[in-house]
Amino acid sequence: MTGPRHGRHDWLGLTPEVERFGPLLVDRIAGALGEAPDGLGEDRIHDLIQTGDAAAWLAYLAALTALVERGREAGVVEPERVILAEILRDQYRLAPGVLRLGPDDAARSSRLEEMLDPS
């Protein structure tokens, strides 16, 4: 039996929670940190869906993970940060079925797991 086949557009089959809830969560987390959500909002998601690829999607997930980590370090926006972390964790859990994850992706996934279940 062979592993999953990774086609050019397979990443579009990942669950839509990032697209649906991400922009609002990003706005709230970035705002609480005093940052502008440049490049992480709805326009970026739209561009990724229209013209992006798996590598661009993983880069976007990495940027969102970094935002969540900054929020955790600053101790701000607890509900929104946790919700976005859960969504990202789910993306990384499902991604190996449709994407090839690299070591950096695996490390981000592990950090999200630890953040959500520190025991």
C-alpha cells in the first residue's frame, strides 16, 4: 500500500475553519498585541484559494502559528488565541493526508499540541 497521493490542489480539501473564523480571530489577536493583521486576513485567504499552492498555505499556517505564539507569550486574548490554536492544530493533524509536511511544520504542530495540552 502506498502513502497518500499529493496533488497540486489537494490542500484545498482541508477543513474550512481557517477561512471561516481565521480573519476575525487574527484581527482580535493582532489588535490585542498592538499589531496590524497585514497579510493574514480575509484578502490573503482569498488570494491563497484562488492562486496559492500547498507551500503558500503552509507558510500562511506558519504565520498564524507565530501570531498565536506571540499572543501566548504576551498573555493576551485568551479565548481567541486558544480557538485559533485549536483550528491550526487540526489543520496540522489533517494535513499529512493531503500535504507533505516538513520538519518545521512538524515542530509547529508539536508546539501547538503542547500549548493546548501542557500536561
